[in-house]
Amino acid sequence: MNESITTYTGAHLCPTSPDPQSLHIEDIAHALSFLCRGNGHVKTFFSVGQHCLFCAKEALARGYGRQVALACLLHDASEAYLSDVPRPFKNSLPQYRQWESQMLCVIYTKFLGRPLTKKEEAQVKEIDDDFLYYDLLHLLNEPSSRPAPQILIDFSYDVLPFEEVEEAYLSLFFQLQKEECIHAYLNARQ
């Protein structure tokens, strides 16, 4: 039995032992623009891709820099290959969490050049959790007992066509990568 999946771009990838050469940002952007937050248990469609865009833009607004913004854009990229598992269920699946962690490490290494530091992981998690507060409130009418986190960007839960989300995701990815390359080049020249 074949252990790989066929991706949108036609690549073949084994989700439990991913080859970085089989990971393509076009596959990630496409798949995440089709995946619904909350495993589909929401009032209206809201894609994981749109959530990741919000997180990346928020990282920039908070001054966390391009590397963390790219990490925010990619923080749910494993879902493009492994699907999403709701947090309460995921906590009882140690093997899934291991595969997810491994997949994210490969994704971060391929697209960021290295895994995240603990500080960067904490910044990404903070932003993700802050948006989860608003996701629960707006998509499920489920208020939280924690104080409302401050979000610096303008955002809405309007339903966007998947093509628009996919295009915006790719555009932001390439913009951030280009800026990172320019930054690395300038630093190397000094």
C-alpha cells in the first residue's frame, strides 16, 4: 500500500515522514484556503488560510518581525497534509501530536531555514490563542472567561472565496520571503 498522498500540485508526500522536496507553498496555500476552522463546527465558513493570514499580519503589527510573521503564516501548514484535529481530541493523540510537530519542524526548516526558537514559538502561540478567543466568540457565540486580547489589525469574519484567500496567502508569503532574503543579503554585506 502506498504511504503517500497526492497534493494539489501533483507531488507525492508521506505525511508521517515528509520529504522537504515534496513540500510546496502552493499546496499549503491551496489546502488551507479550503479547510474550515473549528472542524466545520462554526456558524459560517472561515478558512484556516484566512486565520493564518490574520496571524501573520498581527505578528507584523506587533513588531515581531518577518521570521515570526512567516511562522504565523505557516503555523497550521501541517493541516494541509495531516488534516485538523480539534484541540480537546488532539490532546489524547500523542502519535498525532508527534507527527504534527515533526511536519511543522520540516515545514519551518524548509521555508524559514530553521526550526522556531522557544521565544518565537511563544509569540506564534500567543497570537494564535488571541485569535482563537475571537474565533470562538464570532464563529460559535461562545464567550471566553479571559479578558479580550488586543488585536492591532483590522479583521473580519466575512466569507471570502477560496481563490482570494489562496492568492493573498501566496502573496504575503512571497513578500515576506523576499524581504527576508533582502535582509539576509544586506546583513551578509556588512
